[in-house]
Amino acid sequence: MNLEDWVKKLAQRPELMRKQAVMPIMRSLKGGGGGRFCGLGDDCGYLDCGGFHLLLTVDSIREGLLERPRYAGFCAVNVAVNDIYATGGLPLGVADSLHFPSGDEDWAAEVAGGLRDGCDFFQLEMLGGHLDPCSSRRGLSVAGLGRAARLLTTFGAAPGDQVIMAFDPHGEWDAESLIWDASSGRDPQRVLENYAVLLEVAEGGLATSCRDVSNAGIAGTLAALAAACGAGASLDLDKLPRPPQVALEDWLAAFPSYGFILTAAPRRSGGLVGLFRLQGLEAEVCGSIEEGGSLSFRLGGEKATVDNPLKEEVR
């Protein structure tokens, strides 16, 4: 992989361009109140309910994945689960918004089956939602509800904190969709135990911030986290944990199913990495939070730096 070429293309990735495009809209939505508005850097919005926090997340599924309807339904639940655990919460249930043209009921039924599969797998309640059988196109969004005793936020990191990447190596590579699937076909209890590590991290106050790796990829997710913290970040790609069968450039663009970027003070990062490894997960210190608003990347002795394309995001 040519580092300079890859860095130049980073800001042009569709996932990051979409985030840039919605910044003015997000500013218009943000208002007062006692909760935390879910901005571009956040996995969940939340309300302080006196002794606990109520978490809410909403995500849509990209169009290409909708061609595999049952899998899309399952992935939609998986995405909501990731968002809630990344905020230090326990997922409770999901609701869906499913749109499809008249005559496309078989497709919708497959999506619904995938949603049901996901709820059963992750032990969630299906709380209902909205179905539109007369839409002009297919679409799927899922909202997730969760509860947290102590939050993991995306905006708590400070310069000097170390960046940790954690993922589940027990998965299968879907090269067509760039998904490292660490859930399908697995023992649900084992997968839920993996997610429980995030609850330990939150309740122990081990991390200063956390964000699940989204469709923006590892670098895009780090960019959103750094922007939410008003800081820059560096990432050593030689130290980045990844499956050996997945090329680095593909891994940087992938959705890892179970994948999280965390930050921690140097004195805590060793214990944080150890928690994931005790569960049979991969985790490494692979970067740091920096002063300023730039992103820097290292690979094979080379270094490339770029302005963070999300540094003006809503906070």
C-alpha cells in the first residue's frame, strides 16, 4: 500500500464526504436540554435519568447490503448493538423503519427475518417500528435502546492518551462487502461475553473515550473521535491489529462487526489491552491523541499527515 496515495484519498472516501455534507444540518438540530446530542463523533445520544443513562442510537444500512436482505437485517441489529456497547451500555431492544415498493413484500419479509435473527442472537426485544409498503425505493434503518451505569464517551480523550484498536479475530472475511463477520454462525453467548468487556472498561473507568469502527473504516472512525475531542491523532499502521488474510488497505475500509477504537492514559492502556486479550480478542496500542487537528499515519518507516476532514464537526 502506498501511504501517500492512500492518505490523499482519505478525505474523498464517500463515508467521510457524507459526514462532511451533513455538518450544517447537525448544527441546526442541536439544541438545549439535559441530554447529550448525538453528533457526528458520537455512537449514541443519551439522557441522564438519575442513577443511570438511557441511550439511543439510529443507523441506516447502505444500499449495497440491501441486496442481501436477511443479512442486512441481522447487520442492522449488530450495528445498533455496537453503538450501545461502545457507549458503555447494555442493549435492551431495537425498532426498525423499513421501506419498500409495492410488490416487494418477499424482500421485506427476508429483512424482517434478519432483524428477528439479530434480536434472538443478541437477546434483544423487538420494540416495533414503521413499515412503508408503498415507497419508491428500498430502505432500512434501525434504532437501538440501551442503558448505562457509567458512560464511555467519544469526546473524553486528551493529547497524550494512547489509541487502542480491539477486534474479534474469530470471524470470516466477506471481501464483497468488506465485512469481517465475527457474529454469524458463532455461539451467541460467547459473542455477548466479548461485548461484556466494554462494560468492564466503562465501569472501571479504564478508557477516556471509545467508538465502534463504522462504515467510515478505522481511519474515518479515528477522525470522528479525534474531532469530537478537539484534537488530532496519529496511527501506526504497522502496529494495527488485523486478520492475517485481509490486506491492510481492505482492513482500513472494512466494517469489522466487533471492532472498537479506544483511548486511554498510558498508565491504563496495558490493563485495557489485557482485558480484551483475556477474552481471546486482539488488541494493541497503535497510536496516540495529539495536539492540533491533523491526522498522521506511519507505515514501514514512512509518515504522512493530513488535516482532519471532520475537525469542524458538531460537538
